Amino acid sequence: MQTTTAIVEYDPITSALASVEKFRGLVCDVSTPKGLAEAKAAQREVGALRIALEKTRKKVKEDVLARSKLIDGEANRIFALIAAIEDPIKAQIDAEENRIEAARLAAIEEEKQRLEAEERARKEAEEKRMAEERAKLAAEREALEKAQAAQREIEEKSRHEREDADRQARAKIEEAERAAKKRIEEAEAKARAERQAEEDRLRAEREKLDTARREEEDRQRKVREQREAAEREEKRKATELLDAQGVLDSFVKRFGHLKQFANVVKAIEALKVPA
């Protein structure tokens, strides 16, 4: 009978199969006490191998599970030693990146406050200029009113002269009012245009700052994601290497004494990672 040595713990049972080959194709006359007893005795002998096989299978499986737990526990311990060295370095990197980000945000906030201060100063200057223009117009109107009063006091002149003087005074007043109104309208239009231009400039500056902030945040996020992905890949590879080394060590421990696996064991020893 051909046997296998893939699981050495099963070798005794496999070897014992030869002792029960005599029962292959056994036919008993179980209708008689003798035949029934013969069948039961054969079943007990063959069944003993089945029971032994099941016990051996459970024992082998328990050993493998224990080895797997040992591999995981040792990997966790080594990971903790690595983290004790790596984490402080990573903390320094994170602290510096956080400091740079805080400085960048502070610079953006400072620029925002500067732009707002410029806007307030521009509005205050505009309001002051408009107030001065209104005061000037009021003074001109007051002077014109005084001229009208003086003109009315000239009683000795003829009505025609008074009417001509009145028309000239009214024309002068109207012309002055139109000129003043035009100056105010032009000043207001100019102020509106300057205010709109300044608002456009400030909006463009804010949009530029917001765009720069978003781009920097995206860059920082991508850098973090790439670094974290690289760290996860390194840990995964380290875990795979530890698992593979454990499997190879287990193979050498279990089957290294077998001559047919001598070349395999030699190859495994050559692949071991130096401590």
C-alpha cells in the first residue's frame, strides 16, 4: 500500500492500515452468533484506527493554532519595539508640519486684517472728502444768499436795473448750483468707481488667498495620505515576512529530520533573514 509522509504524525496510523487490509471485502454471516461476533471484532479493530486518527488530527491542529498565536504575539511585541522608536520621530515631523500650517494660517489672517484695515481707511478718507465738498457747497450757497439779500437792498436803482441784477444773480446762483451739483455727482461717481475697484481688488486678494489655502491643504492631505499608505505597506510587508519566516521555521522544525526534505531545509536556511 502506498503511504504519504506529508504529515508525519499520521505515519503510524498509515502504517497500521496494512494490519487491517485483511478485512477488506470481508463478508460475515451476521445472522449467526459467530458471524456477528466476527463482524463486531473486525469493526472494533478497524474503528480503533479511525479513533486514533481523529485524536492525532486534533493534536496536530492544536499545535498549529498554538504556533499561530505565538507568531502573532511575537509580531505584536516587535511592532511595539519598532513603534517606540518610530513614534517619537513621527511626532516631531507632525509637530513641525503643524507649526508650519499654523504659521501659514496666521499669515493669511494677518493679510486679511491688513486688507480690512485698508478698506476702513479708504472709506473714512472718502467720507471725509465728501463732507468737505458738502461744506464747501454750503458756504457757496450762503455767499449766494448774502449776495441776493444785498441786491434786494439796493432801493435806489431802477426796477429794470434791479430786474437785470436779479436775473443775473439768479443765473449766477443757478449756474453755481449746477456746477456744485455736477462736482458732487462727479465726486460721488468717482468715489463709487474707486470703491468698486477696491472691492474688486480685495475680493480678488481674498479669492487668491483662499485658493492658496485650499491648494496647500490639498498638498498637505496628499502628503499625509502618501506617508500613511507607505507606513501601512511597510507594516504589511513586515507582517508577511514574519508570517512566512514562522511557516518556514515550523516546516524545518517538523520535517527537517526527513532526508527527502534535506534540500528544502537547506534552501529555507539560506532564505532566513539575519537577526
